[in-house]
Amino acid sequence: MAPYSVINVIVHIAISILGPECSMICRDTCEVYINGVKSTVLNSMDSKAWSNGFVFPVKRIKTVAVHVMSVDGMIGGFAISCDRNYIDTRAAGWDCIATDVPDQNWYSEQYSDDTWDNAYVIGSVGECENFGWCWLKLVVDVFVPNFQLFKTSQELYYEQLLKRPALQSESWEDVIVNGGSVTRAKIKIYDIYIHSLTQNRRYLWNYIPERFKYNECCICVENFQENTLVHELRCTHVMHPSCIRKTSCPPLSQRGRVVDGIQARLLV
């Protein structure tokens, strides 16, 4: 097996040849979740699943999806999609989650139940040099509480995406597994909410202390309470959705009607 330094050279050569494209590559080891416990025991380069190659050139990535499948109590699979062109590298018998580009910063929480190995992983898949970031979000188990799911989404949004305004409208995919059933929920980030195209629901951000530039409503000037439903504009001003309807500003009034529609679809 080629040393990791040699693998990096291969990637950089591929990038230089492909021009405005980027390549993704599996790390030497894959993370395996068995009975809810992470174990880095599988050498991915020796895995039969990689027999057809391990460098996947893609155009500028807008969506990164991970597909998971049950293999004797494990979860595994890997796929990427970009610019509406879907590249599916799944293979029967995969038993690892390929963690592609090195030096990732993972945010993960593990859940468990009697029948399924549940994992929740969110983080950057890796930097495609000079071509932006690729984001990964994996949700296994439909029973993960929605508040936890979207709390983590907010952390990603405020800590990462707002630092790169060009990515504020980028999208990614959730992959939810319940038994052998896989559900894709394509998520797109807007100003202050995310829209699940699969479930046709939209979510407003809850107020999280120190996440917002302002800690008070710019209309009623009251301080926000933790976990209050709030609406944030691109100018970073934050307000109560109910306060939007009190203003005579036409753009805000229009936005207020949109918010009403969003709230009507909120999960309870």
C-alpha cells in the first residue's frame, strides 16, 4: 500500500491535471460504528469496496451525501454529489464510513437503541483547494430528536457558513436510516432557516446565546430568552417573528408572511 504522503501527491497531481475540479480520497482507515461505539479498525485501502479505485474527481462540490446501509450490525457507505450530477460509489458489503480527505474536524454524537447502531456526524469533508469547502452531514436513526438535529445544524451555520457568505445558499443532504430503509432529505440553507425538500418543512433558528451579533429584538428591543424562535436577516439584525408583523416596512411585511408559512410547518 502506498504511504500516505504518496497518496497526497496523487491527489495534488489529479487536482493540477483536472484544473477547476477537485479530488477526494479515502483515508487509510475508516471509522466503524459497532453497537454505537466508534472503532477505527478497518484499513480502507485493503477493503474490497475500493478495488475499482479510490480517487474520485468531481466538479466544485455543492452537495456531499453519505449513504449508509446495514451490514451485519454495522453501517457503511459513501457517496458524493455535485452540481446535480450524482456519483454513487456504494458497494454491497461496505462496512465502514469512508472519511475521505484528511485533517477533518468532526462533530459527532452517538445514539443507540436495541436494534440499530446510531451515529450523528457533521463536519467538513475536506477542503478542495481554491474551490471551496465540501460539507458532510450524516444522520442515522429517524428517532434522533429534531431539536438536537437542528441545534447542531445551527452550530455549523453560525460557526462555519456565515464566515463564507458565498456558501450561505449551498445545500447538503441528510441521510436517515431506519432499519433497511434509507431516506434522503436534501437540506438547503437560506437566510435564517433550512428547508427540507423531502419533508416540505422549514425551520427557523432558535436563539442561542452568543451565536448572534445582537441579543435583543431590533423591533421591540427586548432581550431574547434562550431557545426563543427568532428571525435573522442577512444584515445580522435579529427579531421575533411576531414583531415582524408590527412593522410598516414592506419588505419586512412580506418576510413576515413567509415566516407565518414557515411556522405553520414547524414540527411540534
